[in-house]
Amino acid sequence: MTDVGRVRSANEDAYVIAGLQRSIIVHDSSPAARGWFAGASAGTLLIVADGMGGQGGGDVASQVAVNTVVNHLLNCMPWAVVSMTAPNAHSPSLPDVREQLSVALVAGDQTVKSTGARTGTPHMGTTLTMALVLWPVLYVAHVGDTRCYLFRAGKLKRLTTDHTMAQQLSEISAEAIDPASHLHHILWNALGASEDLPKPEITKLELELGDVLLLCSDGLNKHVTDTQIVTVLTEGLSSAARSAKLVELANAAGGSDNVTAIVAEAVHLADKTP
């Protein structure tokens, strides 16, 4: 679920929920037939991006970054070989996944910058948090202050670090940073927005059946506490309904920013394939 919120006039968030699947398109054959041959599911891709732009263009930045990252994963990542790993392997073994995810985010940064230069909005930029699930392995690639949470066995764990000046100062100082400080809104790491290259944060871990992932823009965590998130994720609702309820809570508490939430749960499908 994504929503403009109660204050902003436009929604600059972007998101993607996608399945990874090998396929072949048949143009002609004997006997005459055309269409798609699709292989088994290879994984799941989830992305949330939160655009920003002092001169506008945040909505363009987030969408351009998402499109570039997805295009890179489709054409450059070796995810399709996951179905050919040994059946007794503990987890998929894919070459250079971390490096490829970092390259995908850097490619997104370059596209945002070139688009901004071409459209006269050179300072536009975006955050981006991506969860790539190659069951049972989860890769999280992250730049900015959008977040990825893991909810497991009743406990909520944040898998990403906010790339803000406030977070950076809190790591080197014993003093608590005022929650109202403007430093919470200043990013030191983003796609576009500056001449510096982004510094992607990459995390890898193994998922378990019953795990729930939450990806969200900061419009959610500005207004919804971890306790409230746990309450919603614990409720016996569909993932879509839980996403909608989290967005509703953010808007009810002020809705000062665009808000996007993706909830995904690891469950057995009808054919018993996770």
C-alpha cells in the first residue's frame, strides 16, 4: 500500500513487488503453437524507494531508480541459476550476488543523476531498499532511510540502518539525538542528490517459514512505533491488509509524509514449495 499522506500534494514513493521466473517465448513451432513456457519460481523481489528533490523531481528519481535496479537484476544478475543448485544444498550458491546488488544501486544512482541533469533538476535523489529472496536466502540492499524489518517469533528486528546525519552522530556520541532534530532528515547516503557515489549496505541472512518482512518509507516509522508494527503484523490478516493498516495508522497519527508499506510472509504454497 502506498499513500500520499495528509500533508504532501504528490506521492514521491515508488515500490515493486515481483516474482523472478525463467521463461521462453515461442514465436512458432511444429505443430503450430505460440506462447510462453515458464519455469518454476526462482525468487521474489521487493523494493521501496522514497524520492526527494529540493527543486522537485522526487517522484521521477524514485521511479527511475527502481526501473534501473530492476532492469539490472533482470539482465545482469545470475539469479536464474538458483533452480539448478544441488537439491541437497543448504542454500542457493550464486556468484557475486553482493557485488551485483551494489552495482545495481550504483547504476540507479547514475541514472538518477543523468535524468536530473537532462530535466533541469540536478539535486533530485532517492532512497532505495531492496529485498531479494532466493529461498531461503534473503539479500537486503539499502541506501538512505527507507527500512526493512524482519518479524520472527514475535520479535521485530530492523535489518537496515538509517543513513542520516542523526544516526551517524548517535553512533559516535553518547548523547541522544533529539527526535525533533532536523538531522534526522539529512541523508549522507542516497541515489543521486550529490556528486558522491552511494555506499550500498548489503545484508544476507536465511529466512524461516513464518518470517514476515516489512519494507517501508520513513513516512511510516515517523508516526508508527515498533510496538504498533508488531501488533499489526501479529494480527491474522493478509499481507495486503496489514500493509493497508500500517499506512492507515501513519495517516491517523499525522501523515506528514508519503507512506509506503510492503508486507511479505514466508508460507507454504499449495504445492508445499516455500
